[in-house]
Amino acid sequence: MKAHGEITIEWRGARLVVKAFGAFNPEGVIVAGTIINEEINSAPFARFTRFEQLSDETMSSADGFAHVKQNYLNSFKCGCAAIAVVSERHSGMLSHMFAELCMRDDFQVFSSVTSAEQWLSEFEESES
């Protein structure tokens, strides 16, 4: 099946910024996860934070979300200090989908970019 969904990635210092657009099928999530993992593996940082912003149209199936969760866990294994996920429209549903991750001190879902960036900056300051 053809992969659906699109991401952009950039580094802002030691912060990985991922923006997701559109509906993702499981194949699209796997492709995006591979791109993110390659970026992390080639980064010059031993520790980093991850900021992920989802457009209002960004969704996936339960299978797709299972792959997303594994990608988040992989980020932690690779030195990620904290992950902030922002979805203005779907933050409640994402908190439910990632309830196990939300119990961690280093993972949070937000409905506001500003709140997410402030929260992540606390982890970045503690790394300095």
C-alpha cells in the first residue's frame, strides 16, 4: 500500500522539530518514523528534546498510533530528554492514545505551542 502522510524535520539547536500533515496510514507512519530515526542517528547531539506539532488533519489508525508510540520510545532510547506533542484540536484524544507515555515525566501532550515550548525549555535548561 502507498504511504500517506507527510512530515517536515529540522533541528533548532538540540531540539528536533517534527511537523506532521495529513492523514497517516500505518505505512506512512513507518516511513515517517524511519526518516525521524535516521535524523536522530546522524545528529551530533548525545542528548536532545523533541517537539512534534500535528496539523488539525493529522490522524491515523490504532495500528498507526502503535508505530508512533514505538518511535517515541526509540527516541528516548537514543538520548531524547523529553518529547512534547502539540495538537490544538486533538490533544485530549492523543493523551488517551498515549496514556502510558503520559504517565512519564518526560512526555506530554499539549494543545498550545507556547506551553509545549516552555515545558521543553525546562528540560533543555537542565541539560546545560
